[in-house]
Amino acid sequence: MKQSQLFTKTRREAPKDEVAKNAQLLIRAGYIHKEMAGAYSYLPLGLRVLKNIEKIIREEMNAIGGQEIFMTTLQDPALWKKTDRWAEENDNAQTGLPWFKTALTGGGELGIANTHEEVITNILTKYVSSHRDLPIYAYQFQNKFRNELRAKSGIMRCREFLMKDLYSFNADEASFREFYEKCAEAYLNIFARAGIGEKTYRTFASGGAFSKFSDEFQTVCEAGEDTIYIHLEKRVAVNKEVYTPDVLNSLKLEAGELKEARAIEVGNIFPLATRYAKALRLTFKDESGKTHTPHMGSYGIGLGRLMGAIVEVLSDEKGIVWPREVAPFYVHIISISGGNADVEKEARRLYELLGEHNVDTLYDDRDVRAGEKFADADLIGIPTRLVVSEKTMQAGGVEVTLRGNGHTTLVPESEVVERLVRG
Ligand code: ATP
Ligand code: MG
């Protein structure tokens, strides 16, 4: 894409009311637009990142047998009443299911989704009757709504946000556990591919009513809202909310070996046992015709939360530093022509050549000062920068700089494509 055609522009200052580093940088670089507290629109660069994150998650969910669906935002209160969550969720201002009355509903109440256990379980009552129909792993990318009171963490805590939520249905607890562990592995793959693998720990957290623990995936960062205790060698952590001598004992962890850190929950997996299937009468028959209730789990990742965490963890004083798989583009071509038409022509030629090789490239063809181009490139944070100038042309090559470590090399013109396609 030519940068002259990108409708967003960078800005020097972040909005004054924005305190989170992720939102400050993403707004300054033109990735997102703040609509109101806890609600952001994604602009061309931001959407490219979000879609890349979505792609990683989709690949990993498909690899463990996930089937993608898309459920409604509008929720029928009748379903939520069957699981006793209509009132409970409305009363809970933190995680509450917002509801509204509109002409659309003929004056009645209608929910806006904050989660989809009820909906998916009800759908499956139409398709599950025998043990042969299980297991089922269904997931979606869908907007969720939460009554977040302290929406001060930029895109990491929103009132409206895109979530990947997967729901698992297994015939028994053993096969549920097996899938649960597979999904935990898939989550670690996702966070590794998103560039925050080393900083992300599988973390024991409160299991709620159905299990001793749930598992959070916590990424260590200053802006984190949780406190966790990490065992560096074992690569596990314990959330402060369950950090008691008893719990440590049961996990065979010693307090003295754990390191306290601030962290943000980028993902969460949760055993739900038979709570929703029972309430919504989802059952199946085994070989002998006996009726059973499936075991269920839910598995969430906030895409914006993950994108914000990447920015929090990987940015530096000049701007964002995207890992390759989530970056909006892989290559940023910067031409420093000083009015020299040959330089412009060479930059355009490289841009077209990379395009032919399917290398995602942003080409800064704008008529602005070199200093401005470099500052913008640092802020936007594309992993690989190619500089074409009179100087590089005389040297017979292109200057390649890595955003991550600033490492610069002059790559002979004949090797540029091979070098970038190879990665
Ligand atoms: P938290 O404790 O941070 O509020 P949660 O326990 O409410 O999270 P879940 O309901 O399990 O989170 O949601 C699954 C995932 O969705 C979380 O792990 C997180 O990545 C993301 N998420 C949750 N709430 C938000 C939010 N308000 N804004 C953005 N992402 C969110
Ligand atoms: Mg929450």
C-alpha cells in the first residue's frame, strides 16, 4: 500500500484523556480511534493487525478441531432465565449483561451478549442426541459487551470488544480434560506467534463453582491489572486471588521460588462441568441407551486485549515494535529522493517487485522530510525498513533496518527480494 493513500496520519501527541500506553501509541500511529471510554474503532492499520491476530487464533483453533460459527449479539432473555443468569448478570456491574428495551423488541427486554454459553448450548440441543455426535468444539470471533467500570487500559479493557470464544462439549470428564490441555497448548502457540510467548505464563486462577482452578494466560507487563506469582523454570504462575499456602501446597510450589509480577490476562480457559447443559437440557444417549449430560468448557481470548498487550510489552520510546506475524505490513519502504527521480523510480520498482512476491509492503511515497518519514516509521513499527536513497543506490543496494534491534545492513540490490521472502 502507498502511504500517500492511507487516510490516517500520525500525530505527535496522544489525546490528553488517554492514560494507557497501548492506546496512546495506537492512536498516535493511526491504528485506532477512540469513540468513548472503553470503545474504539479500528482503522486500516489497526484492522490489519486485528485480522492477523484473528488468523493466528483461527489456525490454532482449527488445528485442535474447532469449527467456526458466528452467533448473535442480541440475546433472548428466556434462555438466560433458564440458567438463572438473567438477573445475576444484570446485578453485576462489573461483568453484567447489559440489556435494553427498544421498539425493536416490541417493548420487551433484550440482552446484548457478554458471553455465549447459553446460546451455543441451546443450538446444540438441535444437533446432539447420541454419543456419536460428540465431541463438539465450536468457536467464533464476536463482539462482546461488558459494563466495565474502570475502562482506563486502552484497548485492553473495553465495554465493546472482539473476543474469540470457543465452547467444548465432551461425553465425559476425561475427554473434556484431554481437550482442555490441548487447548492450553494451542493458547501457548498463539501467544508465542503473537510475539509475547516468553512473557506469558499459564496461571492458576479461581475455578468458580465447577472446578478448583481455571487457567489464565497472563502476560507480564507494568500496565497489568493482576498480580501473579511466577515460577520461572516451570513456566507457571499463581494468581494472587488463589495464592494461599494450601493452594501452593497442592501445586507443589514453594513461595520462596516464586516471583511477584504485574500481569494482564490475555486469555482464559474454564471448566464448566454440566452447569449449562443441565439447565438447557442438552443430553445424549450412550451405546446402551442411557442418557448423559455433556461436559463443557469455555475458552476466551480478547483480540484487542492481546493487541494492546503486544504494544505494552514490545514498544520502545520511539513507538511500536510489531512482531512479524501480527504486523500490519512486513516491509516499510522509505524513499529519500531529495527530488531525484531515479531514487523514486527505484523505490517504486522495489515496491512492485515485493508485491509480486506477496510481501506485504507499505511504501512511504509521501513528499515529506526524511526525518518525518523515519519518525513515523518508528512510531508505526513495521518490522523491516528498506531505505532507498542516492547513497544506497551508489552503493548498489538497499539499506535494511530491523525495527526490533535497529540493526542495519546494506543488502545488494540483487539479494533484496530473496532476503525478504525468506524472512
Ligand atoms: P478480566 O478479569 O480481565 O475482566 P474476564 O475474566 O472478565 O477478564 P473472560 O470473561 O474470561 O475475561 O473473557 C475472556 C477473555 O476476553 C479475557 O481473557 C480477555 O482476553 C478478554 N477480555 C475480557 N474482558 C475484556 C474487556 N473488557 N476488554 C477487552 N478484552 C477483554
Ligand atoms: Mg471481566
